[in-house]
Amino acid sequence: MKLTFIGATHEVTGSCFLVETNSCKFLIDCGMKQGPNDYENVEIPVNPREIDFVLLTHAHIDHSGNLPALYAKGFQGNVYATEATCDLCDIMLRDSAHIQMFEAEWRNRKGKRAGKEEFVPAYTLEDALGILRNFVGCEYDEIKYLDQGIQVRFVDAGHLLGSASIEVWITEEKDGQVQTEKVVFSGDIGNLRQPLIKDPVYLDEADYVVMESTYGDRSHGERIDYVKALAQVIQSTFDRGGNVVIPSFAVGRTQEMLYFIRQIKEDGLVHGHDDFLVYVDSPLAVEATSIFGEHRLDCYDEDAQALINRGVNPIGFTGLKVSITAEDSRAINEMETPKVIISASGMCDAGRIKHHLKHNLWRRESTILFVGYQAVGTLGRALVEGATTVKLFGEEIHVQARIQVLAGVSGHADQTGLLKWAGSFRDNKPKKVFVVHGDDQVTTSFAKRLESELGYQAMAPFSGTVYDLAANQCIYEAQGIPAPKKTPVTAAAQKVNEVYARLLSMGQRLMVVIHKNEGGANKDLKKFANEIQKLCDKWERD
């Protein structure tokens, strides 16, 4: 009965834990590392073919993103998750696979000229589709028997549509004695009173707890009236004749913004701009919004259910437009009427949002409204910290738009919320609490708070630590191995990357123009093809 810590140890992303019993081996989460990489993660210490199944807390890529890679290495078992998580993973893992393949293609084009070996993507679309066929949906609060001596139950974690904390009961016989240990994996614990989804469920009994600590050292502050604050931003921006551009994560945050805007429209909080338009410019966000609607009966909270009972779509309203194609996206900025543009990515480091920033950052009348965390090193962070100029697609843009932040919007519980969740076990104190999914110092300090304030035995394990759950003792306590630091990208290299990105964009535009000319006169098409041929002959390089 061993628990091995693989990822999200002294780091926020890459969640992955291995449990080994007498009868089976299984993972809880198999996430991808994202953002800063402070410590090396150990490899999963068993052959993927030997892993019987995976339990998945929720769909975010830092919890699910390496599942296709696990499949590519031979894993053939089931992935158990809530129904909503299964549906979100269907779009998110396919999207992640496209990103992996695009990056590999880009790197190989550069590497081939430099004589470098071929770069192999972490996984392909075929791998993503393969693992998705193995997903098995589970209902909240239903006890499932997955293997000899293994029972699990998913309870609502209140973090994202379909997110769950997972209770795992492990029963083994040793030396004639039957022993059962209950382990709770918190997943990501949600913030209270989030729109649409329910508050997290508080469990009161466990032998062991593996809990996240993302905001274990800070408070979200006093909760503001998000609807009123957002309405004020829209009103003042529209009165100036500008656009409100909202960089937003496609899954979760976008749907929250739609929920707020629906209420703004219903209550008439924006004056003089009746039936203003709101564009969701992200194919992934559009698909995710549809999935939210499909799970309104099993995942929505009481307020959202009350709207549905009135015949109201909580995230739909008059004036809502969706943008799927690149042509749809470009058309948004050709309209002079003030509007709200919600687009990904949430930190402005990729995706269509960069095009909207290019068209609005220089406009004094527009507002760029940030509604989520901006990591160090991202374009979003630079703008929030007061950058006066930025480069987009090789072009220097002077920042004159208003840069604002809707503070406190978070899908994660803060330190007060985390302590409340952990405190629910106080009457039946666990033997050990393992603090994970937090920055280096945060995991350590939050473990100490659990000991001093709640009287728990707590530790913040590094990747590779192995714990014997039956004996309640650490078999091997790993030490953190710092990840090698990347060589800083020079200004010249950064410029080359931006120029190449612009070239790729022009290639995509060329394909759009080609498709538009379908059915044209043969004489014109022949002339067009000859011009492209000459261009290719001129620039083709071995």
C-alpha cells in the first residue's frame, strides 16, 4: 500500500501520484508541467502497461495533459472521471495535441536547417483520440468498485465544471489481518460562491489527505461586486467609443464572464448602448460553453438552476456572437461599434487574443481587462505591470489603452478557504496530510500552518518521495532536484521568433485567400498559381 509522489510537488503544475496495492497500480491525475519549472520530476516508476487505471480530478491540462503521452507509452487502462470532465477533456486534449504537433513541426523546420535531430512531439492527435476512448464517466457521490479492495467516490470540488475531490478506500490483507485505509485527494479546491458551479464539498473523514496549496500564502481580499465592477468598465469604455478586450481562459473563466454579462444586460446596468455585442473569439471556448450547457442539471448551483427554471440560459443572451473561423475573427476588428471581445489565451501568450491586442492596445478609448492570474514572463503580466510598448507579430505597439484588472476572480480557494476545507477533518484527524500543488515555499509554510493551527501531522513531499500507507511511515523521502535553468532568450533571437510567427500567420492568410478564389476563372487561378510558384522558387531552401 504505497503512495509515490510524481508531480505538483513544491510546484503548482504537473499533478501526478501513483498508488500501488497488492492487487493493482493506479494513478491519480497525469498532468503536464506548465510555466516555471523549479524542480525535476521523477519518471513514473512502473511501466505504463502495468498501470491498471487512472483517476482524474478535473480537465485542466496541468492535471490531465500527459494522459495521451501515457497512452503512447503503452497504457491501456480506463480513465475514471466525472461526466463533465470526460466531455471537457474531449476538447482540451485534442486541442493540446494540436499544439504539441504544431510546435514539433515548427522546431523541426528550424532544426533541419541547423542539422539537428528530429524533435518528436510529446504526443499526437492519434494518441489523444486513443486515450479519450478509454474515459469512463462517473456520477458525483456514487461509490464505484474498481478492483479488488479498491473503492472510489467523486465529490464536487467546486473548482471547474466537473472538478472533483476523490475519496479512495484501499483494503488489503497482510499477515492475516484486513486493513482499510481511506485516502482523499483534494484535486484543486474551488473558491466559494463562484458563478454557475457549486461550492466545494467538505469531507470530514480520512486516514490520509493529499491536498493542494496554490493560494496557501495569500488571500483573495474582500469580495467585490463583479457584476457592478464589470458594468462600470463596459460603460466607461463604450462612452469613450472603445472596445473592452478580455483575455480569458477558454474553459471556466470565459463562461463566468458570460454569466456576469447576462446579468448586466438583464438588469440594464449599461446605459446608452442597448443590445451591445459580445464576441467569444475562441473555438475552444465556444465548444466549452456548449459543454457547460449540457451539464446544467448535474453541475450548476442553485442560482443557475433557478434561472434555468425561469427559462433563462445563465450564459446566453441577446447580442452574444461566437467566432469560429479566422475570417470571423478578423471581421470583429473591422466593426467600429463598441463591443466586448472575449478571447484566449488568458495570459496573452498565444492565440487570437494577440490580434485583438494589436488592434486595441494603441487606442486610448479601449480597455484591456484582465480577469485571471498572469504568470511571470507572459505578455499579460508585462501589460499589468505597466509596459508602455510591446511587440506583436514583429510590430512595436504603443500601449495607450486602459489596462485594468478585475481583482479577486479565481477558481482556487485562498488560504482561508484551504484551511476551512482542511479543518473539516478536525474531529477525525488524518494520520498524515501531504501538501502539494503549490510553489516551493508555499507548500512548506502551509504544511506548518496545518500543524500549528489544526494539530495535523503534515509534510510537503518532493517528487520521488514514497510513503507506506499501511505502516504510516515514509519509505523514502526525496530531496528536491533543481531543474536546469534555461538559457535566456536574446533580444535578437526573440525578434527572429516574432518575425517567423508573422511569416506563419501570412501563410495561413494565403490559404484563406486561396480558398476564397475557389470557383474563379481558370485564367485568374493559373496566374495566381504561377505567382505562388515564383515566390516558392525564390525562397525555397534546402
